Amino acid sequence: MKHMTKQQVKRLYRSRTDKIFGGVCGGIAVYFNVDPVLIRVLWVILIFIMGTGILVYLIAWLIMPLDPKK
């Protein structure tokens, strides 16, 4: 197994720049290298189909740290 340095470890943070409410969707989009609009649309679908999207978003907002850069 290859050893990763601190600079190579990918971390999940809330975005400081690409945010509408708390930066959760923007941070997830950066982590997976996709368009934030796609993540937001998927989140809205989760809210309407499963009904748990709002609760999951609030929990993510509380536990995800802000991006330390910027």
C-alpha cells in the first residue's frame, strides 16, 4: 500500500466561495470535481423523494469544517 503525505490526502470541506446556504454542496462538488449545480439538483431531488435531504444537509453543515484556505 502506498503511503500518502499530508498534501496528497483529499479532505472534504464546506466551500467559502461557492455557497448559497452553507457551502456544503460547493464543498462536495470540489471534492468530487463536478459542477456544484449538479450537486444542488441532486440534493433537491433527495429532499422531495426521500424527505431526508434537509436533515442530512443540516447535519453536514454542522460537521463539515470550513475550507481553511482563503
